[in-house]
Amino acid sequence: MGLTNNDIFKKLRVAHKLRDDDIVQICALVDFKVTKSELGAIFRKEDHPKYVECGDQFLRNFLNGLIIHLRGPMPGKGEKVKGENNSDS
């Protein structure tokens, strides 16, 4: 049996040492609203009565927010990327 979205989310949380507040802020970076109680339900054990499966959309939004959190926002078209060599000079 492979990893579930919940397993992946839990592993990312531990690997990046994220707290619930951090995850809420990361999701806000991509305009995805999540509450601490929703996170608590996702991080519960599967046999818990209030366990909730982490859907694909939830995980996708978190990953997109995590990219912005770690790398910064993508530059707009025509903007120079920091550290990029420019051959015009």
C-alpha cells in the first residue's frame, strides 16, 4: 500500500518543522483558507472518529504555498530573476 495524501502532508510537516500556524499562513499565500481544526482532523490517526482524508486539492494548494514560502513568489513576465546572468551587460 502506498502513501496517502495525509501521510505525505504529515511527513512534509515534520520535515519542515511546521506548526499549525505556519501551515495556515502557507495556505494563505495561495488564497486557500484552512483552519487549525481542519488541520487537526487531517493529522489524526485513521481510526479516530474525527479523521478526515486530505484531498488532492488541499495537498496541491499546500504544496503551491510551500513553494512560495520557501522560494518566494514567481517573478512576473519581463521581471529579472535574482541571481540570473544577463547577457546584455
